[in-house]
Amino acid sequence: MKIHEYQARQLLADFGIPVPPGRMVETVADAAAEARRLFEGGAGIVVVKAQVHAGGRGKAGFVKVVKTADEAEKAAAFMLSHRMVSPQTPPEGLEVKRLLVAAGVDIAKEYYLAIVTDRARRTNTLIASAEGGVEIEHVAATRPDAIVKVAMDPTMGLSAYQAREVAFRLGFRGKQVGQAADTMMKLASLYLAKDASLAEINPLVVTPPAQAHPDGRVVAIDAKFNFHANALFRHPALQAMFDPTEENPAELRAREFELNYVALDGNIGCLVNGAGLAMSTMDIIKLHGGDPANFLDVGGGATEEAVTEAFRIILSDGRVKGVLVNIFGGIMQCDKIARAIVAAAKNIGFKVPLVVRLEGTNVAEARRILEAARAELPTMQAATDLTDAARKVCSAVS
Ligand code: GDP
Ligand code: MN
């Protein structure tokens, strides 16, 4: 589960990491009022930032540093009336419904800091770079040596000596070292305490030297988090941060019916029971030159209603040019799937080719049901096994 930057900043603040003050607003008028309040409170600059579950806002023009409340108003009016398109959004972009208006920070240097679940190393890993900011993806791709990675101990978490070492390697000096290391330690605590899979601060900045802080201050001015969905039951406060309007609507509907659905880019809709079978179904489609439009595991206990809903989700995707049903009935009864296919044919209609491979519990009954409904399923072909099914659906869509 992702959260917005304004929520992420609150979490950072809760864990004692310095973040500039700010507030989430939903209207142009509130944005202007909040900016005015910050300027009157002594802020030299204010930053207006689109709150969407995607990065790349800076380059897309959806992070604006402003010097007056009027400029803040203009920036807010632009962001709330334009879709944001970045390499991290769908091509049509995202609607912006919320903004963060925060005190701006003078920046001497930008750093990158993150903790991720590194599946290749099988550890939580601290990733840091002295070249943070909006070009970090480019830096990671072209100069991997500019990125520092440190494995965290599974039981001890991040150690203080590791944090200090990283701070020195990134070139922090004087009082900055302690502040940067402290931020790393706190970010690691937050990551573990909240069952995160990603905790990223980019940029972590050092402010220019000032009388009160001759070495500058280390401050977080953007944060991005991702949390393990299966651990959310332990975190009611995080659950409350869930913003359904930022989710893929098909994935949301699938969740309501307890279906495991992930939208993908291809054109073959898949309905499968069991995550393992769903993975091998996607593999075998690829092997035969096709591209799955989704991952969909209806599980073992799904009701006929839920399976019908699964078909509705698949068939409402305009990119789907063919559907493959691959069921190995163990707990799932094949006749339940067959009834759902017939219900979907009656309620929605299969206008695209449908390839069905059914085996296991109650398969004879399932075949009888499908045979009896032939007239309603003109595009249906039966497949004998997985390979046959993949061949048939791939040639049907090509
Ligand atoms: P992102 O592009 O979605 O990651 O949004 P960020 O919040 O990281 O902002 C992008 C860039 O805008 C940062 O790397 C900074 O260079 C700049 N920026 C953001 N906030 C401030 C601020 O308070 N002061 C200044 N001077 N620049 C800022
Ligand atoms: Mn950023």
C-alpha cells in the first residue's frame, strides 16, 4: 500500500526526523491561505506539491517553489486542473485532487536515502547516494558506483556504526554526520515498526550554513513509502491513510470480492485458480508469444458471484482481445466456474475468443453445463491441457 507524501512526512515527524511544516489542501483558496499563513509565519519560500501516488513530479512541473501567496495560488490552480504525466504515471496521467503546501527550504545539496526489501540479497538494505534529487534513476542506471548499499542485520536492524560509516562515505561533514546518521537510524526504525517494503527520502537535503547552524541542517523534503499489504492488519493508523481514489478501479473491485488481481499491459485476460497456476499460465502465454492482460487468482473458496465479478473485471478491460480460463479444481469446483462463465455470458457477453481448460473436481458436470450453454458461448473453445490452451488463445488474439 502506498501513501501520499503529506502522510509520509507526518510519519517521519512522528519518528523524530526533521521535516518542514506544511498542510494538505484540496482547493486553490485553501492553498493560497496556507501559503499566506506560512509567509506570515516567516517562511522565505513556500513549495506547492501535487499529492499523487507517483513520483517524477518535479520534472513534470507539479512541484513549484514560490515566493508569494499569489504565485502559490497560480501553481495550485494549475495543478488542480491538469493531469500529471510522468514516467511513473499511466500515459493519460493522474488527476490531482490534493496538494501539499509546505515551507520551502534553501538547499545546499541533495542526497538520496532509502530502505528497501532487497529480494536478491534477502535483507532489508539501506541505499544512499550523495547525488540525490530528480536525476537519481539516471545516476543509478549510469553510475552504480555512486550508490551505497548496506545490508541490515535481520535481528539488529541498522547499526549506529553502519549509519555513521554511510554518512562519512556520502561526504557529510561536521555536525551533518550526526544528523544524517540519526535520520538513517530513525528511518530504519520506522521501516521495521510499520512493516514497510520501501521507505525513501529523496531528497534529503543539507541547508546552507547559517548563524544558528554553521554546518547547515539535514532535512527531509520528500518521502515515499510502501507497506506490506499482508501486515496492514497490525497498523490501523496506516489503514486509515489508504486513499482508494489513487488505486486502479479494477484492482479495487477485485479486492472487494477477495480476488487477487493485478492489471498488466497485454491483451489476454486470464482467470486462474491458485497463484502458482496463475504464474505458470502467464509464463506459458509468454512462451507462445502472447501477453497477459492481468494476473488473476480466484483462489479456492471463491463464490460463483465472485468468479462472475472476475469475468466482469476482465471483460470491461478494453485491451482484452481474448480470455483464457485455466482451472485445476482441487478445492475449487469446476462446475462453479462453469456456472460463472454462463452467468458472465448472459450478463456481460463474451465478444472475444474464450479458451477454457478445466480439470479436477466436478469436471464432468462443468463440461455438461458449458455444452448446454453453447448457444450463449459462440466464441468458446475447449482446450485439453495447458500448452493446448496457450496455443489456442495466442493464435486467437494474433
Ligand atoms: P519528486 O520530483 O516527485 O520526487 O518531488 P520532490 O519533492 O523530490 O521535488 C523535486 C525537486 O524539487 C527536489 O529535488 C528539489 O530540487 C526541488 N524542491 C522541492 N522542495 C523544495 C524546497 O523546499 N526548496 C527548494 N529550493 N527546492 C525544492
Ligand atoms: Mn522526490
